[in-house]
Amino acid sequence: MGVTDFFAGEIATELLKILISISRKSCMCKVSADSLITSINEFLPIIQEIKFSGVELPAMRQAQLDRLSETLRDGLELARKVLASNRWNVYKNLQLARKMEKLEKNVSRFVNGPMQAHLLADVHHLRFETAERFDRLEDSARRLEQRLGTMKIGAGGGGWMEEAVKRVEVEEERWETSLVNLLGVGMEVGKRKVKEMVIGREDLGVVGICGFGGSGKTTLANEVCRDDQVRSHFQNRILFLTVSQSPNVEQLRAKIWGFVSGSDSMAWGGNDLINKWNPQFDWRIGTRMLIVLDDVWSLSVLEQLIFRVAGCKTLVVSRFKFPTVLSTTYEVELLKGDEAVSLFCLSAFGQKSIPSTADSNLVKQIVNECKGLPLALKVIGASLRDQPEIYWASAKKRLSRGEPICESHENKLLDRMAISIKFLSKKVRECFLDLGCFPEDKKIPLDVLINMWVEIHDLDKEEAFAILVELSDKNLLTLVKDARVGDLYSSYYEISVIQHDVLRDLAIHLANHGNVNERKRLLMPRREAEVPKEWVRNADQPFNAQIVSIHTGEMREMDWYRMDFPKAEVLILNFSANEYFLPPFIYDMPKLRALIVINYSTRNATLDNFSVFSGLANLRSLWLEKVSIAQLTESTIPLKNLSKISLILCKINNSLDQSVIDLPQIFPSLSELTIDHCDDLIKLPLSICRMHSLKSLSITNCHNLQEVPANLGNLKFLQILRLYACPTLKMLPSTICELVSLEYLDISQCINLKCLPEKMGRLSRLEKIDMRECSEIMKIPKSVECLESLRSVICDEEVSWLWKEVSQSNLHVQVAEKQFSLDWLDE
């Protein structure tokens, strides 16, 4: 790109507009934005001088100016990220602020240097007088490109988990591509018709895609959103939201408002405006944008999510048509003939046609029983993969005998897909049915599943994960990994599980057979205002369920009924509320081994009735998410068997301080403690250092953590220590060098950490260090030469050469690339 084309795309003008918006927005980048505005305003006349001087610059100087153009173009992308960044994502905002500061310094140095004076005096002298300045700018631009380049972290190091997750990821990518290709003409026709509704008809504000569950509605919507013509039409302003049967309407409305208005409504008190939404009011914002609402079940919910803005199009994806709201709807057609056969064969044989070794008639008969539904073809095909012909014949008979519960096509689908579950081994089948315990369209933390399966199915962690991979291979769930996951030391909460809502319906359908008091799993399919009336009617008899899953809104003491669960080993409390009274019947669950409490509201919930914990003598695993745990001190009776606690997005409120609670006394057997995204955690409690049974301590994404106890070295059995993404932590205590059992140390993204302990060579069992994005650490202690067990180090390029000089023959040094991976917080 030549100088005369420098601002052809109005890069500078667009950048200035965004910088002005950033300046008006209260954020950490405001000062840098103001300075950049001044610099670019000074810079524009100089560029005009170059453009209209008539001087043709030498190729080398032209190339250097081209690089400056690319730097500003990258700056434009950076500014867009800053403007879109959620103010609650402190770590990401800190990183963006640093990049803005570097961009500002580079541009300011360029403007205020000798280039300006020489340009104004004599353009010809520019060639010689500013060579050094351009060289510096070129280096700065190169560094900026590196920092703004592709951002991906691979944990590396091998391991059974990495191999499994990578295989699943590759398979999912291959399947998505093949699915679109195999749907062929049908997909192209559907895509063309939906595109016509979305970008071809300005008079249509709200349009829809409808079809049976598992018919490919969401796949079609995703294809439309990925289409280049659609993305260009809306200038990449596309918001895709999953609504589900039990939506958090307030949260969804807040996201839509923030997207439409270009602001973070939750940050500046936008709730008042959100509550005053009038669907009939025509806002005149004007910028083209597309909002996709996937998996919509309720007309009343849909009406609350439609926001009429000039230039804004809403695409609704649902099993229903909603004729009173939607201007027009495209109905997804089921697969026919060769398309259905090809899709089934891809899942069953890994190819798009029937192999010569297979019974062609038998394959076609099974395909016909799938009734053209892509999900049924995919799941049943995977269940028969590598099975002998006798299994295929049996499956065909079962499918042909399958009688629907009613005439609903949805129930026919469930009955047919249930055949695929019958071919699973008993333990794998039981694990699949457990997936119905969690809310639809929500990511299930793998840590929760693994803990649950270990406790109730007599598995070890490796077996449990192997079952998960098998279910994924059979298309019964999907694994979603955090970019950091990779090996034996990866935390399970870095992986999540998602499941198609039809597969969840299948798990619930199979679990809900028989008398309610005798079911192994007592589940609520969707969020309700209270516990099911069927449960209340039968509460005079004990419920023999092993797993109890409850999904409600706010619950007070009077909202609970007296119920007896003498055999319950797992209790899952899903809710969306600001206050929640723990059910009194927990006290009478003598066999309870795992308690999972997850709040899906936008705010942390206050939990009441922690006193019920005193009756949980056999509790081994506790997961608390997005709640306030100030009342944890109500539990004064030691939980002697509790071995694992996970506090995710919780408000700690000093409740772990030694003056409030004696952790070793209350949790004498605790071996794993995880505290993640708890932003009010400033200091780790001193009493943690007396928890001598602790083997894994993970303090991650705690952005206000400033201090780690000096006596941390007392944890002689600690094997894993994670202090990941704690940006205000500046120092590690020297006693870390006394952790004689430590095998893994993660201090990555502790951007203000100054140095490593001088005597860390004493950690004779340390096998791996992850210190990526620790930009303040520029040297390593000499004692690392003594780390005889060290096999892997992940670090930034600036310090990698220091580690490579360590005289350890088996040491692998991996240079990490940069990546932000906190998008799940916006869900």
C-alpha cells in the first residue's frame, strides 16, 4: 500500500472516532486515548504533506511508511477491542491498557521526533534526516504486530488429557465442516432463503428459522452468521445468544442493550433503561446489526427480547413459528435420500458412502428409521460404529418396533435415539443419564462431572475422563476446552461439556421412567418457581434417588417442603436469584457425598441456612458458584471427610480469615482447594498454611490478590500450586522453596510478579513451571540448575533463552504465544 493510499480506507478517521468513544467511556485506557487523539490530529497534516508533495519516495522508505500504516491499522483493531471490553474483566483490561500505552508512545515518538520538522522544511530532506526514526518505528511496529497477532496458548507437554481433548476438537471441526457439505443443496437453499430475509428485505425486522429438534436449525443460523456477505452487510456487528427453556431474561436483555447501544449497560446503570424497554418504540441508532436468538421456547420471553432499532435485524431460531412476532419464517426441511445416507455413513463409517463390506439394505433401513433428522443420523450412526452386523440387525429391529409415546415427532425422535444408549456399557450409560441433571444450554464444568462420577460410580479420575471422551466420540456430548488445557496438570475446570438440548431431553426422558419415589435420578427438566407438585404429592414416602437435581428461582425457608432422601449421594442446586435458602432436608441426607450449588443470576446470591452442613458427615466434594459465603462460619462441626472445595465467582467477604473460621479444624481432610474469579480476595488466610493434608491449591483469576502467606512452605504435601492470572500479586514468599512435594507451579499472567525465589532449586520434585506473560520477570535464579526433576517450562520469548541455558538435558522450554480466554464470563 503506497503513501497516497495510506488513508484511503479512512483508517485515521475511523480510529479517531473510536478513540473519542473510548475517551468518553470511563476505563483504564482513557488517558492513552486522549493522548492518541492529540497525536493523530498533529499527524494528519504531515501525512497530507507527503501525499501532495509530488515526491516519489524510495522503495525502502515507502515500505517503512506502509508498515506505519499497518501499525495504525492494528491500533484500530486494538481500539475496537478496548471499546468492546467488559469493564468487569480486569485482567483483560489491564493488558489492553498496556497495549494502548505502547501504541500511544510509538505514535507520539513518531510525531514529536525530527520527522515533523523535516517534513515541514523540505520533504526531500526527510529521506536522510529521519532514517533512524523510521527504523525505530519499524521495530516498534513489529513488536506491536507480535503482541496483536494470533493469540493462542497451547499448554503442550503431552499427556493423556491433551491427546484426548485434541482428538475430540479435531473430530468436532471435521464434523461441522462435513455436516455443512453433506447437507448440500438443502443447506444452500435454506441459507439463501434466510439470507434473503436477513439482508435482502429491509422491511422485515424480525424473522425466524423453525424446525424439529435436531433438524439443523442452529447449524443453519451459524452458517448464515459466518457468511461473508452477511458479515459485510452488518460490518461484523452480529450478536448470537442462546435463550433456552429457562432463560435469565434480565441478563439477556442487558447483553442486547449493551450490544445495541454500544455501551456496557451494567456498568453505567443501564438497568433502569432496560426495564423501560418498549418493543414498539423505534430507536434511531441506525447502524446495521444482527441479533440471533437461538433456542427460543416462549412467546412471552421473545417479546421481552425484541428491541426495535433502525438497522437492527433479529433472527429467531426455534421449534415454534411465533406468527404474532415474526414477519416471516423459514422452515428447515428434513434430509432425504442420498443426503441422509451420506450423513449417517460419515458418522458410522467415517466416509460419505456405504462401504462395500457393509450390508447396503440394512444400512438404508436404519437410515429410514431416523426419519431424516440430522441429529438422529449422527447419534445412531456413531453408536453403531465398529459394531458387528448382529448389533446392526438388532438396532434395526428395535428402531422398527419403537412406538411413540404420542404422535409428536419429538417423542418419536427420543424413542429412536434411545436405541443408541442401549449399546453403551452400563457405567457409560449411567454417566450419560447424569447429564440430564444440569440446565439446558449451559456449559457444565468438567470438574463437577468428574467429581460426581468418581463419588457415585466408583471410578478413578482417569476412567471418568475416558468415559467422557467415549461419549464425545459417540456424539452424545461436546467437549469445549480452555486454550490452556493440555496435560496431566491441567485443571478439569478448564474444560466444559455442552450437550444438544435433544440429547438432554433424551437423558431426562430415560431417567423419568417409573414411580417417582423409586427413580435413581430425581430431576427438574427446567427452572420452576417451586419444587414439582409430583414430588410434593409423594413426599409422605422416602425418595430413593441417588442424584437429586433442583432448578428454581429464589427460595425462602417457607418454600421448601419436608422430603426424605435417605439414599441421595449427589445434590445439585441450580438457581437464579439474589437470595437462596438452602433446603432444610439437606440435614437429613446421611449419604450425601457431593454438593453442587450454582447460581446463574447476574449477581452473587446470599446463601442462608449454612447450618445444614453440620449434618453432612460423609460430604467429600463441595462446589459453590456465584454465591456469597459469609455464612460459612455457621458450620462449626468439622466436615471430616470433605476433601475438595471449589469456590467459583464467589464473594469471600473475609469469611476465610483466621479470626472468623479455623479452616484446619472445620476441614481436617481437605486435599484440594480451588478459588477462581473471587475478586474480593486480597490475602490468602494464614490458616491455610496449617492445612497439612492439602495437595492442590489453585488461586486463579483473583485480580485483587496481593499477598500469599509467608508460611506457605508448611504445606509439605502440596503437589500443585496455581497462582494464575493474579495481576496485583508482586512477590512470592521465599518459603515456597520449602514445598518439598511440589511438582507443578503455575504463576502465568501474574503480570506484576517481580522475580522467582532465589532458593527455588530446593524444589527437588518440581516437574513443570508455567510462567507465561510474567513480563516483569527478566531473570531466573542460579539455583534452578539444581531442579533435577524439572522437565517442562512454559515462558515468554524474553526469558526463554535463560531457561535454555540451564544444564538439564531433558528440559523442554516452550515459548508461549499470547491469548485472552475469558469469553465464558460473558455468557
